[in-house]
Amino acid sequence: FAKEYSIEEEIQGLKDIISYLNDKNQFKKALIYQRRLVKLAREENIKPHRETDLKQRTLSDF
């Protein structure tokens, strides 16, 4: 067992941390985790789920 967590679990964990920090108005800290999430997703070639990109998507779509 080389990995304790799957990539999906790690991504979900990062999303949970980001949501928590945003709720606590810790936006700079949340941004650090957001970058880590994007980097991890790129490395694994997994697109982040819609929740994390919702604001950027809605702004760019309109």
C-alpha cells in the first residue's frame, strides 16, 4: 500500500479545506490550497469538479 489516499480523496479533501477557509474568510490561505488542487488535477489529468470553478465559469460564460 504505497498510497494511503486515492487522488480523488485527496482532491475532495483539498476542496473541503478550501470551502472551510472561504467560509472563515481566509481567502489567501484558500488560494494556496486552490493552487495545490489545480496542480494536483493537472498532474493527474483530472479536471476539477464544477464546484471549485463555478465562479470563474459563470463570469467567463456571460
